Amino acid sequence: MKMILSLIFHPFQFIGRSNLFTKITEFFNKKEWAMYLLTTLLTIVALFFIFIFPNL
């Protein structure tokens, strides 16, 4: 999951917002529940799109 976060926020490093990326990764490293919550939400969204739009 940390790798997915890195891929999502990687463009911000090129823009010059590496401070934002650092804050986000520190937040998820400190709070395990946030990582579980994010993983759960991404799973629910993925399942929603798989079952609502099965032909995509």
C-alpha cells in the first residue's frame, strides 16, 4: 500500500511539493488505522467498479 501511495503522489515531487508527500507518508507511517482505512476504501471502490461495470 505504501508503494501505491508513492506512485500516486510521485508527480508532486517533480512539481516541488515533496513536503506534502513527506507529510502524507509520515501520517500513514504513524497511524496504522489510517492505512487500513485507506486500503478498505480502495478495495470497496474497486469492487464497486468491478460489479457495476463488469465489461470495462
